[in-house]
Amino acid sequence: MLVRAHDGRVDRDHPFRERGIAPASMRWSGVGVDEIAAARTAINAIIWGDQLVAVSNNMKRSWPVCTDPEKQWLLSVTRTSIMSEPIIAAAKNRSRPAKGTLHPSARPASMKGSCPMPFITVQNQLYNALIEGLGQSSHTFQILQPAAPITPESGDRFLWSFLNNIPPFSLDQNYTQSGGNQLFSDYKGVLSALRPATKVDIKQEIGQENFENFVRYLQSLRPIPPANQFPDIFFNWAMVYAPDVAQQGASAYAAIILDPIGGAQQSLMPYMQRPPAPPDWVRGYDALVQDLSQAPRRAFEMRSTSTSSDVSRTWSSGRRSVLFGLWRSSESTERLSEHFSQSELTVRASFGHLLSFQTNAGAWYSSSALGTAYTKKGDPPWRSGSAITWDNTFGASGNIQRVAINLLVADTMEISVTARTLFGNQDQQIIRGNAGLGLWPFYNGSGEYGIKTTTQFSESGGTTITTTSSPGVPVLIGVNVLPIGRFLGYTSAARER
């Protein structure tokens, strides 16, 4: 991002030009910034060489932006009145301002190792510590925030909903705010836009009433069978309920399943006829609990003074969709969140069992049909004139660009976060009052199943957040994500054919 302003006016090409961020008293040269984490309403800044190192807003709060703690010193800006020409000139000349030019409330931060950091920096450090300590890959892993305990009551459907959700292009996922982009519904849309190679009309072959009764029978089976079993299942069912069409119906189904698209469209019928069966996966809650009990113990540690915050080479190139602050649903730029993130932080996390849970989608899903749709853009298989196309499905703005391939699940969590920072009594009460919503890093409140979160404040200036979960209670803490092409096993060259 390049901010340019002269004589207090912001250039027309500046993305914040509508917000009036340059006061008349300010003289800016080019200011290069990787990101301004919280300067949404900034009206002043201090530059160091060619880097923006601090900004303040019209509420007279400071948002430090420390892009290179090895080389920069940072002014903690608390009043816009300190933005005098001597300070700016000194920053441009890469020297400390002369004595007497600083407002008393502006204090230089110490040098190497203690440069204040925005909340996104410690979030990036958490990501790097987690993948290293828990054996995950930066090419696929996504943190789930808030983490999600799975109860026996929520069971299969809640567990499967995380596999059904199409992950955002982000290092973190807030499932509760992920919207309605779901694999099952998008997959149904794709199949409705595809033209099967076979011309067999099963409803015409066996009659509408027999078709509806047979689909209703399929809905009653557990698990719902795949389409390649339909010929035999239909024949046995029809010999009892519709013997006149038993043979021709079985033959019709046998012809349909020879075509991947035709077979896939028939597999969806039990999930579409009212009342539709919900989308399912082969393994569910009981299998998860059993596998988790046999999984190994794992742990990780994060230190804000030493853990890397570089996530530029991750699968999303460091992009994030939602970034909470100190507690769930708080802004990362909120005053207490910033105060917390700018302290020296240590996270120690252990998990009694840690499991990468993997399963396959149920009978509704056909990788062969979706793969055919992915590799061929034209008609066939895509119907000409359909509102659902290859581009709005798999393209740059498509709704199926990536999928969750497995879930990272833990139990017996013991998370301890220590911050060397002092909160006043009023701020302590605010934090305690919001602890029920869940606190960083996994944002689980004490009211959630099997989870307890506590806060402790010491008079010497230390804050400790502790989160624990019960043995045997699965808690989802992340997912692994693949681009749709890799998930289907195709290369970009195959896709372009």
C-alpha cells in the first residue's frame, strides 16, 4: 500500500481518501506500509524512513504499525498535537527527534525485541507455533476460531457441518460467520446444470408413483446406498410393491449408472425428495470419539519475543477472513485487545489426544461426476444457457474453489496464555465480563460443553488466561483445506482441456 499526501491533501488514488486521514498541519512523503491493521480512521502518523510506524485516530488512541522491529523505534502516539514538524523531519532523516520536541505523553518504545505489535501479528505467531508443534502443514491448515466442542446431542450433523462448509480463503475460519456456502448445496447446483450422456427417463420407465415410493424406501435405509446398488435394490423392492416394472426398472437403472453424471443425479434423489435426507458422511461422531481415544498427546508453545510471524508463504499467503480481539466478537483494534497484543505473550498448549479425522462424503457425492464437470467447460456436460456455469462454480469467483479434507480434533485441552501487561481494575472487570464469550486463542467460554475459562490478574502486572476441556470431549480446533483441483486429483493442464 502506498500513501501519498502533500500539504495535508490525500491523493485521489489513496484508498482512504474518503476518510480525511491527513490533517492540514501534516506534511507526508511516500509512506510504504505492508498493512495498517487498525488505522481505519487515522488522522495522523509518524514515519520512519519510508515506513509508517505509528498512527493515531480522532479518538486520540494509538495504533502502532511495526513492520521491522530490528531497525525501527516507535513512538506511542496518544495525542495528535505531538505531530510537529520537528518530529516528522527527524523521522524522515532516520534520527531521533531533538530533546523537547516530543509531547510528554509520547514515549519511545525500546529497541530490538520489544516493538509493540498489532493483534494480527500474535495471531500469525499462534498459527506458526500451532502448525509446528502439532505437525500440521502451512500449505493446508486453517485455524478454527472459535474452537467447537462436539457433544453427543449435536452428534453427526454438527460434526459433518464442518466438512460440508466450504472454507474461506483464509488462515482462520469463524464457522458461525462463514455464511451459506456449503458443499452439498453447491454440488446439487452443479449436477442440475449438467447434461447426462444417457437418455433414459426412469420416471417414464417405472411411473411417477413407483419412483416416489422407491426413493422414499431409499431414504429409510441406513446408510443410504450409492447409485451402483440401485438396480438390485430396485428389483428386490419392486418384486414386492411393483412387480410389473421390476425387470424394466432394474434395467433402466443399470443403463443410467453407466454414465457418471446420470448415476450421480440419481444418487441425489433421496436427498432431494421431500422430506429430504440430510447430507451425510460415511463416519460420524461415534467413530470420532473412538479414534480420538487412541490418538497421541501433542503440545505447542508460542512466545511473542521469538516465534516467527511470517505467514507470507502459507497456502492463503497470510490472508485472513475474520480477526477477533481478546474475546470472541471483539474487534482486534479494540483498546484492550491492542494493549494485550502489545505485551510480551507466552502460550503453552497441551492436548491429551490430537486427531486428524478424515471420512468420505455419503452416497450423495460422486467425485467422478464433479471431476467430469471440472475438466470440461463446455456443452457437454454443461447445459448451454444454464445460470450455473463452470466459471461461477470453479472460476476465480466460483463457489467451489476449495474443500475441507479433514478436521483437527483434540480433547483434554490445557491452554495457558500469560501476558506481561497491567490492566486497571475497571479493565479487569471488562475482561472478566467478556470471558464467558471465550478468550483468545480459541475463544471458548466456560458455558460451553466440557470447557472452562478463567482469568487471573497479578498486582505485579501479569495476566493469565487458562482454558481447559474435559477428557473424551472432542473439540474441533482446525481444518485442512485443498483447492478443488487438487482434491479431485487434476492438474491445471487437465482442467484446461
